[in-house]
Amino acid sequence: MPEMLIIKAKIKEACGDMSVAGDFVTALNERVDELVKKALWRAKENGRRTVMGKDV
């Protein structure tokens, strides 16, 4: 499991009065980790050391 990149309290806040299952936060964190890794790869492939919005 990757390091937590998201803040659980902020996710709960964003969901308003809906309940948030523990596995949702874990799954969301894994997706964020994948997005970051893909963005890093894309930036490197394009010869950049800066990750940009277009890399997502």
C-alpha cells in the first residue's frame, strides 16, 4: 500500500452528509498514487523535471 497522499478528514468533508467507508479512502489514495506516478513518467519522457497539469 502506498503512503497516504490524501487527507481522510478532507475527503469526509467533501462528501458532506454521506458516509465514507474506510476502503473508499484507501482506494482513492491508490488512484492518486497511480496518477502521480504516471504524471512523473510523462514529465520525464518529455525531458522535464517539472510535473504539470497536462501530465495528469
